[in-house]
Amino acid sequence: MSRASSTLRAAILIISDTAHADSSTDRAGHILAETFNEGGDDQWVVAERKIVPDDIPQIQQSIRHWSDDEHFVNLVITTGGTGFAVKDETPEAVAPLLHRHAPGLVPVAGVRYKTLIITLPGTPKGARENLQAILKLLPHACMQAAGENSRRLHAGGVKKLEEEAGVADIDGRLVPISGHLMPMGRSDFTTPRHNHGHNHSHDHGQASHQIPKAHTDPKDHPISNDPEAGPSRRYRESPYPMISVEEATNIILEHTPSPWTIIVPVDGGLVGYVLAEDIIAQEAVPAYRASIVDGYAAVISKDGPSIKGVFQVVSVSHATPGDILPLKAGQVARITTGAPLPAGATSVVMVEDTILKGMTDEGNEEKDVEILTDQIKPGENIREIGSDIQAGEVILNKGEQVTAVGGELGLLASVGRLEVLVCQKPIIGVLSTGDEIIEHNRPGDLRLGEVRDCNRPTIMAAIQGWGFEVVDLGIAKDTPGALESTIRTAFRKVTVIITTGGVSMGELDLLKPTIERSLGGTIHFGRVAMKPGKPTTFATIPFKPTSGDRNSPDSTRLIFSLPGNPASAVVTLHLFVLPCLHKLAGIKPEGLPHLGVVLDEDVKCDGKRAEFMRAVVRGDDGGSLHAISTGGQRSSRIGSLRTANALLCLPVRDGKLLKGEKVDTLLMGKVLGRV
């Protein structure tokens, strides 16, 4: 069957709750059908068009119906459900059905049996432009998927295939000979890029034809390895420029969104949150005049001498709610600490300054007491209304963090505050990658090449210790589809993903290509001049929040790809991830506290990269802080973090820092006392 004479069958699956409820609202399906008719060179027939809701079983059922039957269609085009909204589940529905994946094409694409399946955006413009970009190339791909003889398909060579597709190879890019077609990559269908110029074999003046003009900046193109190109085509050295630790930290903070706010109740769960508003006391503390001692409330004139002598005890005031009789001159009332003063009382005489003179007839209450001093002054031993907190006073400021010490929570409770506006704390997902990684608690011996996962539990414990919620994302295998699907699913639950492994130069290090080519993310840096942790990577991924507001702080997701070596992973976690989490949560200053410590031994420096040496910091009796290394600092040696509470920031220099010198230090844990 020649390409010119074959008719290919396509099916269009519209995925939309709205269109499923009212088919008249569907525009993308109509536009895709028109695109096949107008730009398909009479090679296509749209055999079926169907609308389903954003529901994984219904999506999968429709695709299986079209691909698994003996009367299969050559191509299934889905439109809709490819974003990051809660209901957008098309990639998750399609990916498990594919027998062969085509990474880099669109959110998800590949082959099931003999049917090519491609997922497109739900917007009419996006669906049309993406289909136009690949339409000329699809017949060849569909024929291959259907089992056409490869030799016959490729008879005449690449040039013949390009002529039939209406494209030409210009500088390694497929460019349309005519019409509105976006240039595509030779090895895969890459991100569409507009090219409105014409390409003719003869020369024209500029007045009759536009000069071809690129509409994208090369610096914005993916620079990660193409997983489909094979190991022989991968980079032999990293394409990412080496930057300093300071530059990396600044980039992270620049691209980390500002915190968004939520309202939370005032209880123990408030610990760790940062206030997003000034807290103003709505009532005074204390709300009444109260005694600060156990004793006797008395009436003392401010103009005359203090009283001394025997007085009748007319009432008792306990620190419990209730009515109290007014007090007159010559009377006293027994009172406990914290109890309200009777009306008319001016002072409280401590019980230590009195003696009991008489009991009631029943013998169960005091009747008379003698006051032994005449030095009592008006207002003595009394907490006046508002003496601790005045009504209308700002008791906590925006930006203050509620700590486990208890002071902030106590203040809020004391003024009757029920709930407060705070900065939302991020939720963090932790993912390990690599076919060689197994669960740390899997029973039995290791097989050759297997490595127990120590990074994931270590990182999760650190994040929980910082007061953040963490989600275990498990282990992703070294396949592009599996990694992409895991990340897409995770971003519905978490704001930040931390991965370990998969960021070096191996042919199966897929994280960077997945971020750039499959998720549409931006890698802001991929190498840092530091030891350990050089291949640390930071990226942002656009995200469609539930609100639909793409300008909201919730419209960006962050990925930290840390090295797979355990010590490197933990060091870079503290240096780069913690400042990001602090900014997201509104905590200032961001990152680990800096301090200067005295070296208790000589330490060797690196002449090329800044080094962060794991160390133990202790205090001495004189108030000085001293540091000693934890031993061997190899990046794979997790034991170098045992007992470590600090990172020594060793400068880039040849030679050593000598014992007794001071060095800048980042404190990871509490300072130890002397042994």
C-alpha cells in the first residue's frame, strides 16, 4: 500500500466534563476534524468522534475500543485533560495503555498494538496548532505502527519521505515547504515552533517573500539529553554552566513563589506556621483586677497611713468565676492568687503578714485576722486591668513564627483568639529514581548491582524535623514514561518534589530530559561548583491551579534533583531545599543559621570547588564554639553525617586551614555542650 493511495482512519476523543454534559460546547473536536480534512491531503478519514468526561475508566475504555479491535483505527487523538488541574487526568489514563512510549512529543504519546495515540491540549487553538505541527508526519508513523514493510516505506531514502510529507531538512530541522506547518525535530516530534517563511529552490526578492524568521530564542530550547537518541548521542560533558553556591541560592529564591495564606485554628497544630497578619488584642489581660498573692484584700487610703490591727473577714474570693460582695473600710476578704478583687479593695496583704485571731462558731472558717504591718501601700500585690495586655494592642506581628516554646500560642489563647491568618506551609514529595534502587527494608540479600534506598527515608526524616508535611513518592524506574507519570501525579498533592539520582551523565539519567521535554519545565541550573553536590539541579514546572488563576503563587511547582550519593543529597538538601521551603512558608531568614567556629584540627581545602565539610560543633566553658570533622568526606559515605550538626564552609583555595583558625559554619542541629 503506497502512502498516496492509503486511507488512514483517525478517531477523536474529546475529554471534558462540560462538553460531556452539553455537546454544543465542544469546539476542539470540530476544529480537529476540520484540520484533518483541510491539511491531511485526502489521506485521512475521521472514523469516529466521541466525548467523555474527565474519568480515567471511560477514557481508557474508549481507547481500548478503538485500538484493540481487529478493525482498529490508525490514530487516536485526545483533546483535553492534559493540564495540572485536579480533574485533568488524561496523561494518567493514557500512559498505562501504551506499549511503546514516544517521549518529547506531547504530554503523553505512543503506540498501543497498531494504533498511534497522541494527547493534545483542550483549547481549540492549542489542539489545532499541535495537530498541524505533526499532521504531515503522521501517515508514515501510523503505517509503521500498523506493520507496514519498513524497507518498502523507506524505499527512495529520507529525501523521498520528506518530499511526500511536504517538508525539507534545513540545518537538522524539518521545515515545511509550504503551508502553515511548524518545524519538527528529526528524531522525535519536539515542541512546536512557528516558521511562516517559504523555502523555494529559486531566489526571490525580499519584496515578494518574507525572509524566514525564528520565533524562539535558542537559549530557551531544551539542552538536556534526548533519551530517544541513544547512548552514543548523549553529551560527553554537561551542557549546563557551572555556577557558585551563592548564585544557585539566589536563583532558587528568585523563582520560589511567595507564600499564600490560609486561616487555621489556634491550637497545637499552629506550631511552625508564620503569621500573615498583625494580631490585635480584642480584650485586656487581665480582664479584671486580680491578686498576685494569697492573702487578704483590704481598703487602704492613699492619703493616710497603712492599716494595722485586727479585722473581720467578711468574704472569700477564689480564682473561680462568681459574685463577690463589695468591701468596706475596716473589713478584709480572704483571697487566692489570681482571684478578682472585691469592689472597693485597694490592696492585698500577703498571708505571711497576718495571723489568725478567731474562727467562726462552726470552726470551719476564719472570722478575724490581725494585720502585722503598716507598710502596705495602695495597689500593692494587684494586677490592674490590662497591665499585661491592653485591649487594641498589637501582641504579635506579621511575619512572626509560632514556635513550640509556647509563648506565641499562649498570647493568642490569652486574648481569646480563635483562628489566625498564616502562610501556608508547603507539602513536599520525596522520590528516588533508578532501576538499581530497592526499598531499604526489603528482606533478603542484595543482588549484584542493587542498592538499598537510604536517601528517601533520610530526606523525609529531615523535612519532618523541620516541621513540614512530606509525602513518600516511592521509587521511579529508569523509563521516561514512568518518571513523567509519577511526577505529574505527585504535583496534584505536593508543591515541591525532591528527587535523588538521575541527574548525572549516564544514559539512563532521565530526570532532566523529562523535566524539559515532557513536562515543559525550565531547568534553572544543572551544576554547582561545590563539593559534594556538583550535579544538583533546580527546575520549575508550570501548573494549572484549581482556581484557574495562572498568576497565583500556586501556579508553579518546584523540583530539586539532588545527587544520588547519600552525603551529597543531605548536604544539598540543607543548602538549597531548606531556604526554598522557608520562603514558601514565610520564614525569615531563609536557610541555616551562620556562625563562626574555631577549628580543633587542620583541614584541607579544595583549590577548585567550595567544600562543605560535615562536622561536630561544641561549646566550651568560655562561650567559644569549636569544630572537628566527622572523618572521611567521600560523597557516597553516609557515615560522614553521623553525629554531624554543622557544615564547615571551606573556601576555594589550595593548602589548609589551620587548627585555631575561625571558619564560617552552617548549623544543622543543636550545639553540643562540652564532654
